Amino acid sequence: MKSMNESIALYSNAALPQLKQAFNTNLAAMERIESRLVKTVKAGGSLLIFGSGHSSLFPLEFYHRAGGPSFVIPLVADFLMPTAGPPVARILERTPGLATVVLRRAEPKKGEMLWLSSQSGVNAGVIDVAIEAKKLGLHTVAFTSLRHSKSVPSRHPSKKKLFEVCDETMDLGGMVGDAAVPVGRGVSAGPLSTLTGIFLGHSILVSACATLEKKGVRCVYTSVNTPEGEKRNRKIEQVAALRDPLLR
């Protein structure tokens, strides 16, 4: 019988090696993405981020928070989030033609970058957004598990998967089905895709922000719960609001 400490360590024993492996696997791609992102932001562009279902946590994580960048625009919609009700979101994220309205609403500009998060990378919505973004001249990056995606069929009319239509892919690794810790009778718990995607995303963004700040581009929000934080953020927001409709 496992001790309490051993049980508590089950998730970390799976997650920590996974994060290290994902970092090493994606290092070259992260360096390319970071370099391109810096150039995009210096030229006045933004980083758009999309996710549906539980992947909607991905764009929300990077948006307007202490220590986060001001150049992120989240592409989210209530009808694609778990709070719409899992049966509703499940159907709508699989329905072709619905999710692109979220992209269009952000009025993307040619040359900007779009990150798309989907652990399986097979649902029609996220693939639609990627295809539409490329038509508009955006540079697309898939955050997806190649292991899972290659093991299941696409739900998109084109039969293509997210990694097959994007310019770059960040491989989340992990297990088919996402959950990584066997807990008995063929059932596993402990999903890793959100944790891994956010880890890789922050790795890119921290590097990009450091480069931009050194070049005189003020783009990092600080906590509004500190004396100087809100004053700094107001100045950054004035610039970000020119592109971010949520700040207007």
C-alpha cells in the first residue's frame, strides 16, 4: 500500500520529466518563434491565441496578468468554453464554420502570429481557425500532442489535423488521451497538456519580453496590487488598446 507522500507524488513524478522532455524537444522551434515574435511586436503587431474547451485556458493564462505581455490578444468565446456546458462546447468546437468568427472579431493583421492550442488537434473548430488565419497572412503555431493527434482521425472536412496546417508545431508530448497517471482498472488521471502548453508558452514569452524591454519596448504588466504597478500598466494599456478591443 502506498504511503500518503507517495500518492501525492504520483502527478509530479509524471509531470516534471514531461516538462523537461517537452522543453528539450521544442527548443529549436521555441527559439524560432521567439525571434519572429519579437520582430512582429516591434513592428506593431500582436500575438493572438486561440483555444476551445479546456484549451480555452491557454489564451486566458497569457492575457493581461502581472508578469505577462501586453501584446497578447485572447481569442475566446463563451460558447466554446467548458462553462457553456460540456455537451454544448463539445458539439460547437467540432462544428465546421463556427469558430472563425472569433478570429475575425479580433481583426487580425497580416504578419501577426497566432498560437492555437488543442491537445488532440483534430476538432474542426481549431483547424478552421488555423486555415482561415493562414489565408489572412498570419504565422500559425500549433500547441498539440503529436502522439495523440497521429493516433486518431481528424474531424475536419479536409481530414487534416492541426499540426498539418500550421507553420510551426510545439509538441506537447504526453499520452494519448492526455491523462498520464494510471489509477486503476484501465483508468488514468492527471492531464498534462494544459500544464505543458503553458510552460512552453511562458518560456517563449519571457524570453521575448526580456528582449523587447531591453530594446525599450515597454510590454510587461506588473501587479496592480502594488503602489507603482497600476501607473505603469495604464501607460502600457494606452498603447495596447490601439490593437486590443478588450481594453477599449
